Amino acid sequence: MLLGYLAEKNDVTLDYQHDDNAPKFINQDPVKLSQILTNLVSNAIKFSPNSVVTVSLKVHRPEKNQFEICIADQGIGISDDNKKKLFQEFSQLDDATRAQGSGLGLAITKHILNALNGKITVTSTLGKGTVFCFSLPFEPVEKSYDALVKTVAIDTKLPDLSSKRILVADDNEINRLLLANLLERQFAQVTCVEDGQQATDMAANTRFDLMLFDLRMPNKMGDEALREIRNQPENPNYKTPTVAITAHVAAGEERARHISSFDGYLLKPIDQTQFFTLIDRLLKEHDFSKKPFVTPSQESNGIGSDKSFDYEIAQRSMNADPEFMLIMLSKFFVELPHQLDHVAKLLSQNLWAEAADVVHKTSGSAAYCGTPLLRVIAKQFETTLRENNEQAIADSHEKFKDEIKELLTLEKKIIASLKKPLDEQGA
């Protein structure tokens, strides 16, 4: 659904070509396979608008019990020099290719494929497009019942969401990916949108079993989007249980105004036990004949750390998945310099509310990515901006800049620590 939405937004037709000889079921890691496909297909869609992106699957290529998936776009293409750099970490591409963005995340994708004993290749012609092909080994499903049984046994305490359709609305890509990853691990069908208006548009046309809305989003705030849905009895999601995702819950009238229409709320960074407990409870017990709001078992998600980077916090947020942690932290570090520059530009124009929205995104990402000190500093900075506290803004901005610069100096060390489990796994 996320790729379908992205394709529609960019006026791209997705063409899927399926090998008739492919088995209906195989044994391979569904989450990691989804991460690889999402990265490659979304890049192809974003950077070849008004065209066709073709995804093709073939089995037993190049070896028996292997499948190969190719993603072909009609974008600007990649030069021979840049093709040599695509899979290298921290490499610099020329301006045209960097603007196209085709290299973003490819080093991470290659690490995931290495961990799964897979391979990736690229062919490209400037001005005509690019084809990425990756291959992975698989086991026929009849040989993998033992592995499947063990997987089920591990996850018996988590709800089975295989028949559930869930809408996630958050303007922060890192937050969307994290929530989608948690839900897809329990086999939910997840649709992601980027703002409150997209959430109301999607809810008006598609029936969901559960909706998760970030409170602070552009175009429409989360509570505004939900109120619009709740005021339309004919809306297919008029009675759908909805959870607020927020970095902070105020008291008194502010709480009543923002979250009273929701059926529950969760604080960032999300505690996975609370997350699945609340979801399971709402899906099983949701009853609109009673007051809809349900409080979680705890109202505080204290950081418990003042470190620039805390590996254990990142692990808890991302289900101790080293590949996913590498993807999220790499995206996080790519975004930080852009957010820093954007905030500085907005402050120079005295656009404090707009700057607060950018800082809010940084705070949300920091909550999930194991950077608790930046989370605290960004939250304090956001508060001074929203309160128009001119005297405190300059000081908060300096702290914000200093902490981001500190994290960027630690980037290579942090990424290396995340790669270590992958290297050991692939050894």
C-alpha cells in the first residue's frame, strides 16, 4: 500500500512480472525481504516520475533454489564512475546522481543481502534508466516446517495480526518505518501516510481494523483528522479504534482537547510490550457503546539515559534487529545535517512555528534511534520556539547544534558498531 501510494503520487505505473514456475510459498525472512524491496522500489518510483517501474521475479537464477527480483526504472541513469561507488559507505557521488538519490540506502541493502547470502547488481544507461537485480536463496516450504514452528513458539506472547489492516499516519519517515516494521512482524497489512489530510482521505475510502495517528502532523493534526472521521457516520472508519502516538501528553484541558477522542495513546519511544498489549486489547474489546478512551498501563516513558548514543535504547526500539537498526540509524544520520540547516534558515527569517515543526521531527526520530540527549535538547528547543521565548531560543539553538555536531562526529563509530553483528552473522 505504501509503494502504491508513492507510485500514484509520482504518476508512476507499477508493472509486476511473475514467473509462473515460482512456488506459491517459500521460506525466507519476510521482514528483511520487505526492507530490500521497499528501498529499491521506492527509489525507482521517486526518481523516475511519469513513467513505468517494472518489478520482475524469476526462480532458479542464477542457481537452483534461488530467486531473482529485478527493479527497472526509466530515470536519468547512473554513470559508470558512480556505479562503482553505489554500494560504498560514505561515498560521494556527482551532483546529478546525488540529486536523483539512487545511491541512498544501497550500502545498507547490500549488508542485508550479505547477511541472507544474497547478491545485488546494477546496470544503467544515462538518460534511459537503471535496473537493480538481487538474488536470494530459499528453501521449499515443505522443508521448513520446523523453522516455522520455532518462529511461532517465540512469538506466542504477541498478537497475531495476520488478518488486520492498520493505518499509520506520521510525517516522520523513521517513525513510519519503525511502526510498520513492528506491525509487519506480526503479519499485519500496514498502510502508511505522511500527514493528517492523507489520513482522512485514506480513511474515507478504505476500511481499517486499527489506526495509529501521530498527534502533530502537517495539514491536519492527528486529533483534527480523527474528529473529521468521527463526525462522518457514513465513513468506513467511523467506529475504528484509533491510538494517538505522541512525544508528550499534557494535563487538564490540553489533554482533553487533544486525545479525548482517541481510544488510547502511546508515548515515544514506544514500549513494545505496551504497544502490543494496547493493540490486542483494543482489537478484542473495542466497544463504542462505552467511553472510548483507554489509558495505557504506564504514562511515562522515561529516557533513563543522558548519552549521545545508547545502543540498548536503539535495540529496544527496533526489536534488536541489527539490519533494521542499521537502516534506521543511517537514515537518521542522513537527515540530521538537512534538519540543522533548515532550522537555521527558518530562524534567520523568524519563522519560529515552522522551525518548531522541524525540531519536532528531530525529537521524534531521536526518541527511537537511541539518541536520548538529542531527544531532550530538541524537546526543550521545540518548547521555547512554540512559546515564542525569544530570549531562550538562541541558547536552545546552540545546544541543539552542538549535540547534532557531536552525533555526526560519532556517526562512523556508531554505524560500525551496528555493522559488527551483521559481519559476524555473514562470517
